[in-house]
Amino acid sequence: MNYPKIDTEEEIEINSIVIEEKRKRKIKGNSKGKMIKNSNQNSIENPKENPKENPNEKSKENPNENPKENPNEKSKENPNEKSKENPNEKSIENPKEKSKKKSKKKKEGSEVPKIEVLTIYFCLFLSIVAFSILIPIIPFYALKKFGANALEVGVIEAAYSGTQFISSLFLGVLSDKSFGRKKLLLICLFGLVVGLVITSFSQTLTQLILFRGFTGFFGGFISITNAMITDVVPIQYRARYLGLFGAVFGIAFVIGPTIGSALSKWELKGACYSSAILTLMGFIFALIFLKETYVVKKKMKFKQIVAIAEEIPVEGLTTFKAIGLLLKRPFLVRFQLSFFFANVGFTGLMVTYPLLVFKLRIGLDESNIGYIYMMNGFVLLLIQGAAMGVLSKKFHLQTLVYIMVPFGGIMIIILPEAKTQSTDILMMFLISLGSSFLHPCLMALISFTTKTTDRGTIMGLAQSSGALSRLIGPIAGGALFDVNYRLGFWISGGLLILTGIMMCGSKISFMKIIKEFEMNDIKIEEGNLPELPKKPHSINEWLESSDDF
């Protein structure tokens, strides 16, 4: 019997009794072995007595030993064992089992610092709500206040995403090498407050673009919150807590646009002040309740901080190494391009739809846009947070991608022809339904067809292409809208349909990949993407050995 680790003095005493009992039984076993050896030696020395001894031995060994030994053993061993072993074992097992059950419940609570974790999530939640409040407000403000054209509205949206992408590349490195996590998080939160306040005082279109870019630079702190979670959460619980980031984003994107719609009467100032107050609350909570999760051993000098770009990891950049890995695997190229094109299409819609509502939809304004975006956030939360795990077990991932994403593209193409509010809302609901499958499905497929040693680089490249699409999509969508208001929707929808075609258009069909998964007993489970097994017919080896796809 395997005994668990002993913690209390009472259990130590019990364990010593059990060990002593084992020692006694071992001595008895050795004495029995010696008696058997002696009897064997006697039978060898007196071969004439063997025929007589055999029945006697049988009677001695089998019938005689049982009545002699068993009563003694029962009188000596069994009562003692019952009195010593059974109660002791019960006293060992039951308290241990109870303590194990309790410890399983309490262990995570004792190992995970809940105050720090909740504070990190709360700060992230408030900042995302603050960001999403402005989503339905800024395009209409630029159109009404400054008479901006569609391209300029796209530039405003791209300014935030662009500077956020740039800062996210080195903020994580600075938190490792110079400032530490908490200090840099506080700097970013305070910078967001300042950026939101000065954005409310924008008097020209140029100022609005510059102030949005300034605010976006401090919005790259999400990489710091990821690092803080990995600092304070043990590795066995890390995947679960990192997975909660998606839920935080989903809930925030439900609440934020709703608040923005309610504040649309006060235009930009009301929305900016509300966002600044929420971000300031996050700053105060982090200052009071959050402890430093990572202590920098050796601080960097200013010259090193200026040259920090040299220390940016490969995972954060589109490097020659990552591109080289892609070129060796054309199948991965198709995944990456599909991810990029689909993101360009969806982010372009974020600009063209408010423009369409402003110019052509009678009876719709920024308050309606906010409620529609709230609906989109709710659908995203429902699909990625709950339904994705069930659907991925019933349907192959590629089926969800090449059906749902092009379906969303068709809805985008039809959207400009909608003539009523109810049709608009229905179209946007169906579009958000299709877009919800894009990120989790494609990222899972990319990870499945990538070696473990290259996975960080390839996944980092996918994230970089997503950030690049958030730059190109709004600008391209605005420029196309100026040419023809339908053109931006057609291009966006066409890119999503192209995504579905690229997923299917290969000499080696997509179903062959899935058969390879099934041959290797690979199952897709919610929140658990298993590594490919090392077998002769594994996906990685098959991809490397195949040159004809």
C-alpha cells in the first residue's frame, strides 16, 4: 500500500505502528522460509524416508499447518492486524482521503493568489470597457464635427491599433529587464487616462488622430497582464487562467458599446471622461491591491532601453526565420494567408458599417451602432466561451471554418442592400456568428500542423499578421467606401469567401489531414490542444515528406 506524505503528529505515530507491524511479519516470513529450507535438506539427506515423508509432509504442510498456523496466525496476526492495521489504515486512509478532497479544493486557492489575479483581471476588464465605449462614438464624431471622409475615419481607427501593436512588441521586454510588471502596468494605465482626457479636447481631425495614436501606445499593456498571470499562477492552473482572458474581452465588449450608446448624447467628451474614470479606477486598484509579481535583478540603462528592439523575441515579429519556416510548408502558408485575409475583411467592416449607417440608413445613429456591437460581443462570448467546445467535438474544425467564415462573407456582401433596421440587425447578427469561428479554429489548425519547437514562432507570426490586418483593414475599407459605398463591403465579403476557398483548394484534401489526426488518435477538446504524437505517420513528418501540395 502506498502511503501519502504524513503531515500531523498523530499520523506519524500511526505510520510507525504500521511499519513496526510490517517488520514483524517480515521476520515471521523469514523464519518460515528457514523452516522450509531445513525440511528440504532433511528430505535430501534421507532419501529412503521420502515416500513416507511425502504424505506426512502433505499432511503437515497442508492440513496440519493450516490448523496449527492459521489459529496462531489468526490469534496473533489477524486480531492484531485488525486491531492495528484496519483501524490504523482507516485512520490513515479516511483522514487522508478527506484531506485530499479538501486539499484539491483548497490547494488551488492556497497556491493561486486570488487578490492579485482578480486585480489583474479587473484592471484589464475596465480598460477594455473603456476602449469599447468609444467604438460607436468616434466615427460619428469625426464625420459630424470635422466632416471627415471615409479614408480619414479609417486612419483614426488604424492609429490606435498601430501604436498599440508597436508598444506591445517591447513593453513585455521592458517589464522583464528594467521596470518590473507593476510599475510598467501603472505607467500604462496612467498613460491611458491622460490619453483619454486629451482626446476629449481634440479641436481638429489631426489632433484626434494623434491623440488616438498616443492613447493606443499605452494600450499595449495586455502583454504585461499575460506575463503577470504566468508569474503568480502555478503551471498546472496556468492554461485555465489564461483562457479567462477571452471571457474578460467578451464581457467587456458587451458592456462597453452599451455604455457608449447611452453616452452618445454627450458626444466625445462624455465618452472620454467615462472611459478615463474607469481606467483611473483600474489604476487605483492596481496601486493598492496588486503586488509586484516579478523583481528585476539588474536594471537596464537608458541606452539599453533605446536599443530594446534588438532584444524583441522572434515570436513578436514577422522575421526571416518565421517566413522561412512558412516557405518550407505551403500548407501553413495557406493557413496564415487565410487568417490575414479574413481579419482584413472583418476589421474593414468596423469602419464601413458606421459610414453606411451615417450616410444611407435613416433612423440609425451611434446609439443603435452601440447596441449592435453589444449584440456582436454577446455572440462572440457565447460561441467562443461556451459553444466552441461542443461544436469542435461534433464537427471538424475545417468544416466550421469553410462554412461559417464564407457565410459571414456572403452576409457582408448583402448588407448594403438592407433597407430596414430589422434587416440590418439580422445581417450583423449573422456576420458576427460567422466571425466568431475565425480566430479559435484557424489558430488551432495552425498549432496542429506545426512542430512543437517552431510553434511559438509560427503562432507569433499569426498574431503579428492579425495586428497588421487591423492596420490595413480600416484604411482600405475607408478608401474603398469613398470610391463606392458598396465596394468596401464587396471586397470584405470576397476576402472571407476566399478564405473558405483557400482552406479547401489543395491537391491533398483537407479531409486527408483530418484522417491523419484520427489515425493518431488526436481529439480536439475545449481548452486542450494536444501535441502531435511521434509516430511514423504523424502530421509533421507527413508535411515535411510531401512536396506536392
